[in-house]
Amino acid sequence: MLKTQNLGYWYQDKSQPLFQDLNLTFDEGQSYAILGHSGTGKTTFLSLIAGLDKPKSGDIWLGDRSLKQIGLTNYRRHDVSIVFQAYNLFTYMSPLNNLLTAMAITGAEHAGDKFFARRTLNSLGIGEDLVERNVQHLSGGQQQRVAIARAMACDAPLVVADEPTGNLDEDNTQEVIDQFQQLAHQQHKCVIIVTHEPDVAARCDHQFRLENKQFTQLA
Ligand SMILES: Nc1ncnc2c1ncn2[C@@H]1O[C@H](COP(=O)(O)OP(=O)(O)O)[C@@H](O)[C@H]1O
Ligand SMILES: [Mg+2]
């Protein structure tokens, strides 16, 4: 479903790329973990496949169209759900309105369905006491779960998450991974997660490690 073709990226110095000539394939209905030490370029890689930044070399393809052809704004709106710490929720809005707004903007099947939005939030432990509170008054872990609920409520075929369990305790971590697996296996999405936690990676269907500017497939 998603393919990188000779993908490369560097910040300042072209002779020091973070990675180059990456040819990777990610299929629908599958979950992928990307492991790697801090500073190896995991977040950068995710921001490219999330359409937040442009490759320095190579291309990214969603099916038979490149992201260039789709257009990054269009791609971010319809094709990808982003669960990033720094690209998170609509602030000053409640969890419920975050979902309803995202569903409306992306034209999701359940757009306007408050019951569905509440049920999705409830299923991630955002109870009725929280659904109408300003998200800024929620903890980091709760905000993370609202972002995941938003990915569930929208129809984008690709979900990318950067350290989604980074500030969750063990129980919530298991719960969130269960939800990601459900997104892949029941909603047939392609789920790509960056994590430094081997236990979290082990629960995904496939694992990659970013090391020495290359991705090695571990499983
Ligand atoms: N906007 C930027 N400008 C310059 N260098 C950056 C920028 N963002 C990240 N870097 C550098 O690129 C490298 C990879 O960063 P990042 O993708 O965040 O790695 P990771 O997520 O694996 O920790 C790091 O050395 C980081 O300092
Ligand atoms: Mg990172």
C-alpha cells in the first residue's frame, strides 16, 4: 500500500544523510514497529510518510500515486492519521469536538455521529467525565488516547504514531497496542509506530530497526 522508492533525507549536509536509498513496503491490515536509537531519524522518517515534510531524494507512493501527485495537504487530510506528540490535538476543544471536527474535515463515514465519537473515546478509556473537557486539561497519556481515538474515528487508510506509549503506564500501553492492532486487523489500516520499547515492537506484526542509515527488517 505504502512504498518508499530510493527515499533519502538530510537536514543541512547532503553528505551526511540520515538515511538514503530506502526501498520499503508497508501493507494494509498490518502493523509495523520502527526501533532505533535516539537521533537516528525515526521521527524524520515518520514525518515524511505522514506528509509533514518532503523527501530530499526519492519518492513515496500510496498505491499507484506518489505523494507529490496527491499533494501533501490533500494526503494529510484524507490518507493519513497522525499521532504525534508535537502535532496533536485541536487545543481549546474537548475530546468529543476533536473527533467530530476531524471526522468532518476528512469527510469520514461517521461524520456528525456524536454517539459513535463518544463510544470510540469511551473504548480508549476517555470516559463521559472527560469527553467534554478542554483537552488542555487532560494528562499527556489521556491526550495521546484522544489522538488514537481520532485515528480510529477517521477513515484514513494509514496511521502513523511517534512513541505513542511514551508516557503511558504498563496497563495503558497494553490497551493502546491492542487498539493499534485492532486498527490494523479489523479496520484493515496500515499502522506504523515508532517506539524505543522492544516489548511494544514485539507486539506489532513486523519490526524494523533504523541503524547506520538503513532499515533492517527484524521480522
Ligand atoms: N529541524 C531539524 N534541523 C536540523 N536537524 C534536525 C532537525 N530535526 C532533527 N534533526 C536532527 O536529525 C537527527 C534525527 O532526528 P529525529 O528524526 O528526531 O531522530 P529520532 O526520532 O530517531 O530520535 C538528530 O540528530 C536531530 O538532532
Ligand atoms: Mg523521535
